[in-house]
Amino acid sequence: MHSRLTIDDPDYPALLRRLPDAPTLLYVRGDLACLWHPAIAIVGSRTATPNGFDIARSFARAFARAGWCVVSGMAAGIDTAAHRGALDVEAPTVAVLGTGIDNAYPPSNRGLMEQIAERGVVVSEYPPGAPGRPGQFPKRNRIVAGLSLGTLVVEAQMRSGALITARLAADAGREVFAIPGSIHNPMARGCHRLIRDGVQLVESPDEVIAALNPLLSAYAGDLRERLCVPNSSVAALQHHSPSTDANTQRLWDALGYDPTPMDALVSRTGLTSAELVSMLLVMELEGRVVSEHGRYTRKAS
């Protein structure tokens, strides 16, 4: 599914809209609801070491299993590892392109782009067919940072797009994390610079999740406020609305204590996936629902 979102569209992601230079138009391919899911960006070198690739992929798996959406730029190296990690556990992931949403860059990631569009969402501020030009890739990094509550840098050289993304994330008031490496690894020097500058050093996915979890309650409040608008595909979050209350109860009745996939919930409730994801997100943030591998379960009391 291809969509266009203007900055005034109620489905435009609220976190991204907060940026002073948020794109006025987004081209989207895939599930719009993924843009509203709490997300962690994973970025790093295009020429990642095998160890860096493995770390990025394993961290992405852990984030996805914990219910976080993984955001990256679909470049070679760390970005590719991040997306593949989320896909490994059949979780959604968001790819932000510096080209049109129909133009894979690098071309070798064409298959990966198709998988992301099917499982998650591909986003760009450039129209379909737009080729990749050097200045567009640093510019798209603000979208990667803007969609995420936190950004993790796995490997980065001293002059790299990953450091640009980290700076943009910090400027936007988002959390930034860096993984240390060997002093002999030139791909670790950018991370070491970030750590010297005060970025949080992390050695496990749990450290990142623990640092970001306190932000979820505030995010839930912001999410409710942003989504309480008419004619939105996520208007099911409007509180004090009889129809919304009925839909929420319908969803709650459709959930059980066994993991239930989205297609089953759509069938049981008659609601759209966008409506369901939005309601499920708030239920997750309120501690009523657990999400794992794209399946949803009532949280045992």
C-alpha cells in the first residue's frame, strides 16, 4: 500500500512532527501504524565489521522481542543488520530512505526493501522514482532520529552519517547510546567520541530498554492527545466516545491469554489493522497487553 502523508494529516507521526524541520510530506509504503509504534533507531557504519554486524542484528532482535520497533536507513552494513534482526523475529521495522520508496539503495537491498514493506513500512520524503544523491542521505537521518525515542550507534567512523544521526537525535531531545569497541578498530572511534561527549555507554539491549521505558508513560499521554482527532485512521483512541469504548471492549473481548496474531484480531473485531494497532499500543503502554513477535496477549494480573 502506497500513501502520502502531509504534516497536517492526523496520521502523520507525532514524534516526527515535533522536529522544527520535519518534512512537510512523507511517501509511505507499508503499514502506516508502524510509524506510531515506540521505536529505537539503530545506526552505524556502511563498512561494518563482522562483529559490528552481529551486534546490531542481535540488539535489533532483542528490541523487537521487547515490543520496540526498529528504525534505520536501509544502508549497507549496520542499517541492514538492524532491519534483518527485526525481520528475524517476524517483527515490524521502519526503513527511512534517501531515495524514492520504490528505489532501493544500495540496489543489493531490493529484496530487503520488499520484506520491510510487507512486514513494516518504507518511508521517504522524496517522491517515487527519485534517485539517490549525496546530500539526500544525511538529510534523511533527521527522520530516522525523529521517529525514535532513542538512537543506538553500533559502529561509526569519526566522520560518518551515524554521528550526524546521533547529533540530530540529541538536538531533538532524544536519548542517544553508543557501544564501545576495540581501540584498534577504526569503526569504533566515532562511538568512543560520542561516549567522551557524554553519550550513554551500553553493553546490552536491556540497558537501552531500561533507559527508554520511563519515557513510555509520557509518550502514551502525548499519543492520546495527538490521536484524539476526527477522521483519523487511529481515531479509535478518542476517549469518552461511546463508539470508541465499544471498539475497545470488542478488542478486549477478542484478546485472550494465548498469543493472537493481527489478522485474527481483524477477523474477530471487524476493525482495521490501523485502528487495532493504535488501541493495542495504548494498552501496551498501560500494561494491559503484551506484544511479542507480532502477536498480542492479555497481560496476566
